Amino acid sequence: MAALHKKIEKSASPLQAEIKKQRKHLLPILKTTETQKRHTGTFLTTGIPGFDDLFEHGIPKGNTVIIAGGTGSGKTIFCLQTLINHARKGEKCLYMSFEESETRLIKHMEDFGWDPQPLIKKGTLLVRRFNPFEITRSVDALLLKAKGELLIDIEPIIFPDGFIPEVIVLDSLTAIASAFTDKEDSYRIYIEQLFRFFEQLNATAFLVTETEQVPKIFSASGVEEFLADGVIVLYAIKHGNTRENAVEVLKMRGEKHQKKIVAMQISDKGITVYPEQEVFNSVEKNDA
């Protein structure tokens, strides 16, 4: 086994070895953070009717949570609804879009009757569009500067001056991954840096990922799932000519939660979850 281990190590590229080194260093940090969260007793509730009942207390503050699901499953609505509820409490909330424009996202909120403009003017809600290709150029430049040492020494995201968010939505990791086409190693390095940044910021972050309607994997590379504190999966399950919405808390470090897929409805007022109404049909057998 020792000889085999050495052979594998020797065949790995310097880049892969560095990624492994970074992960090894990150593991104890994640374990320490998890222990700390379990003892702080501070939790975030989304304010989405019925959804928070799936937890004993809520989402531990400071957790980084993947929101996974297929097209039309309600990922953006879920995140906007959570964000608007916290902005109303006076918490600074940031919606980082890598796809939709600020105008369209604000229009989405207005269509649900959430009235975001006063919160934007007050400074508790900020909706900002980012260019994923600017991230790839920055990472390429830093890797070149580091001469292969992979010492990325700047923040992966630059916030507006004086705006330190407490709740963040990043929509989406899929869009960022698409900008790193043929640069998978660079993408993984950036993602690990991004997660460390959120951890140091101590913000609660929701990271959207686009998947199949009935996903078997929940992120572009698997690194995201390794680093994330939680995974929430939204479904749009096909039944004949209609789709049934459902939600599942797949994992959440530092908090007990119900382990079942339950019904969810999207109306003109937003999302409502029915925690006692299980979706008993075999999800795996349904077509996307």
C-alpha cells in the first residue's frame, strides 16, 4: 500500500498536489468551525412559511449553504424571499447575480409584492450583477504572478465600500464554473478560496447551483459539496404533464433537521412549504 501511495503521489500533477495540500489544511478549520457553530446558539430563519419548521432551530449563522435544483424549481425565488425577509430586519443583505440583471431581479421581488425599493434606499438590500469572466481573468493573472505556487492573496469578491453583508446569495456557482471552461483546476482553487472568504466574513451564504431536476450530484465539481455546511435541494418533479414542487434539507452541519422530501408551492406571494406533506413517490424514478 505504501508503494502504491507513492506511485499515486508521483503521478499527480503539481497543481493537484497543491489542491490536496490546501484541502488538508482546510479540514481542521471546517471541523473547528462546525464545533463553534454548535455552541453559539445563533440561528438564521428564512421566513419562508413552513420551511423553517424542517429544523430544530434554524440554519446556523455563518453556514455556507448550497441551494441546488433544476430549472424552474424555485431556487432564485427561495433566495430572494430569504434575503428580503432579512433586509426587513435591518440586516445587510447582498444578492450577487452572475446571470440575471439587477433590474430583472428587482422586478421579480416587486411581482411578489415584496417592495424592495425602500430597503435598497435604506441600504439593507443590495442587488449587484457580476461578470464571471472577470473572475477567471483575475485568477489567471494571480496564478501567473505566483509562478505556479498558487498563492492567491486577494479577496475573491470585492464588496462595495462600507457594505459588509450579513446574508449573501451567490447566483450561481454554475455560471462561474461555465466561465472556467477548460480551467477546472483554476476553478477549484477559486472555489476553495471563496469558501474560506465567506467563513472569515462569518456571513451566512446561499450558493445556487443548477442541476438536473432529480439531481444525483449537487455541484459542478464536487468541491462545493465538500466545503459546504449545508445542501438544500429544490425539486420540480414531473407527473404526466405537470410538475410538483418539493424541497429537501439534504444536510446541515450544526443543526438537526427533518430528513424527508416535502411538498412546496410557488404562488404569486412566493414560496410556501408544507413540512407534514411528504412527497412519497420515488423521486429517483421520475424523469427530468
